[in-house]
Amino acid sequence: MVDALLGGPLRFGELHRAMPGIATNVLAQRLRHLEGARVLIARPYSGRPPRYTYELTGAGHELRPSGGPISPSPASNLNVA
């Protein structure tokens, strides 16, 4: 999710398309969690119904490793021989 937002703000539907296979309720839950952790900001762009764009905070940008994009899963970081 952080990797998808490195390119700039995205709306919920755009994030959902960038993360195939994730259920919308799980995506919403993770967005709320990351917003609470101050990793991203939800900015309203429509009042009725309420709709938001999501963008990384400075802390969110710091999650990106200096060597390149974030790997898609923790398991891909394991060096298994």
C-alpha cells in the first residue's frame, strides 16, 4: 500500500485497483490503521458522500528503503537457500 502511494495521492478505487486481491473492507481497515499511525493522510474531496484521497506523510515516505521500492510481501525479504 505504501509502495502504491509513493507516486502521489490516490483515491480509494485507485488504491483498490493497485492492490489486486484485497477485499474492500480490509483495505478500508488498513487505511484507517495507517492514518491512525500517521503514515498517511486522508484528505476529503467530496462531502456527500464523504470521499477521500490518501497520501503519505513524511513518516510514510521514510518507510521506503533507500535502495528501491518496497517489496510486495515480508516473505520476499527472507533469504532462503
